[in-house]
Amino acid sequence: MAPIRITHLIDGVPWTGTAERTSPVYNPATGVQTGVLDLASAGLVDEVVRGAKRAWSSQWQSASLAKRTQVLFAFRELLNARKEEIAAIITAEHGKVLSDALGEVTRGLEVAEFACGIPHLLKGGFSENVSTKVDVYSIRQSLGVVAVISPFNFPAMVPLWFVPIAIACGNAVVIKPSEKDPSAVNAVAALWKEAGLPDGVLNVVHGDKEAVDALLTHPDIKAVSFVGSTPIAKYVYETGTAHGKRVQALGGAKNHMLVLPDADLDLAADAAVNAGFGSAGERCMAISALLAVEPIADDLIEKIKDRMGKLVTGDGTRGGRHGPAGHPGASRQGRVLSRHRGGQRGDRPRRRPRRRCGRRRRRLLPLPVADRQCQAGDPGL
């Protein structure tokens, strides 16, 4: 089957232009290229932002709260009805299993439900006679056009953190999803149109750094929401604020699991494996380091190793418990392979030197590497 074209959604319809640059989209479980993604130029981003500004100023800025909430409730119902379809799209491009993908959409649905009650939070304030014959009041107004730059690990949930709130508050939105799994955002954007959102209020532009820089520096973008790695988050924050924008940039984190001597080791081992390998280990709160308080370390390692030997990885639509880490050539897959080969050489798992801490000794324990042999083209990775 030939790869399909995946393109921008501008003013409520797919873009009909010709892209100067494209990027392949893969099914990471099979390694098969399933799509060809159009990448936006800076000029196209400018056109989209200017169109969003027109839609905001002519329609959405002045839309009543009753009208906005009507659209939001309709969107919530559509998303709930189509969540299985969205989950299947996520699995096909990201690789996480269907249950993980459905959970992701459900978490995003909760934000849409919250946004349905936004009128209560948009109330202003009034203080009478704060000084002689002086009253003070405050009002909440929309900013204009805002941008959302979302990551690959949660292609539906992270956009849904931001888009329903921004739209509920009367803004127009331009979203740039990850080029690795772009179709989920397109599918969700189509639901907004079906819910009655005026054309141009929500636009999807696909791209790479060129599109990101165009958004961060465009004078009509008033605010930016970003989720991704810490180095890129710093870049987005510094660039966006230097151009006078409000920016919230959420970067990466390192999460540690602490297991005490009186813990249920079977439960702890289950939690460690699920937290470390669920959603291909790409959750923002994934466990990458485990800290065990002696004397339980050796027993805990054995329980974790036993569970890891039973993990079933592969196609998330065919019963795999854990999906693949990325499509062929992905940098993440390369890192996983490198660490796996290190484990085969005996580099991992390794323990940090014991050190005294009060009356107990602690050891920092990375999750052990499984014994399964992996090759670069293995779709089960």
C-alpha cells in the first residue's frame, strides 16, 4: 500500500498546495512507511497565523460564552464517541498499544470536560469605592492567536491539555504536532470543525524547526505552549520571550522509585516494570532509576528480571503488551539498542558503590536489561 499524503489543516480544510519539503511517517511496529508529511515553510506559517488572526477578530473574539460552551460540549461528545478511532491512529503512528492510546485520549477528554465549565473561571472582579469615588474592576479577555507545539510521546493528550482551554477562553490556535505521529492531531482538529468551531480558529501546521521558529518569532502569536525535551524547552522559552510572547515550556524530568525494606517486593517489581516500560517508556513520569534500601536489592532485581523476561512487545493492535520504541532510524531506538548491547557486554545492570546513610546502606539500581536478543530491524523493539 502506497504511503498516504498527510498535510496541514488550514481554515478547516486540508491544504492543497505543494510542499517543498516532506518527511516520512512510519508504523513503528512494522517498520513500513505509511505516510508522507508536508512540512510547512516560514511563509506558509505566516499565512496561517494571519488567517487565524482574521478568524479570531471577526468571529471568535466576540463569540459569547454561551456559543463557546456550545461548541465545547459538542466537541466533548464527538471526542468521546470517536476515541477508539483516535486511539487506533495513535497506535499506528506512535506504536503504543491500543489500551495505552485509549487511556491517553481519555486523559485529554477530561481536559475538554473541564473546559466546558470555563465560564465560571472567566468571571472578572469588582471592588467598590477602593478610594474616594473610585471603583475598580477587572475583566478577562482573550489574547488573540496562540501556538501549541506538542511532542511525539502523547500526540493526542498533550494537545488536548492546551487547545480546549485556549479555545474556551476565546483564542485562535495554531498547533504544530510532532512530525513523527501527526495524524492524531488532524483527526481531533476535524472533530472541532464538526462541533461547529468557525473555520480558521483552529489550524494545524506540520513541520520541523523552520515552522517552530516561524511561530516563536511571529508578531501575531501572543502566547506559546510547549512540551518536549529540556534543551528544546529552554530554546522555546528564550526565543519566545525575547519576542514578547507569554511562554509555558515544559521540559523533561528524571523520576526515581524508592523501595523500602518493608515493601511488598512483588508489587514493587510489577510497578517498576510497568512504569519503566509502559507506553514504550515514553511517559513523562516513566521510572528510569530505582533506589532500593538494603537488604532487599538482590531479591528485587531478581523479581524484576523475572517479569522482564515475560514481557510481550510488538504490534499494539495484535495483543502486544508493550509497543515498539520508535520507527527504523529513530534516535530513541538507537539509544535503546546501544544500551542493550552494553548490557550484553556486562556494562549493565550495574550498581553504584554502597555508601553509608545513617544506619542503612543504599544502592542506586537501574532497571536491568532483558536477555532478549534485539536487532536493528526487529519490529518487536
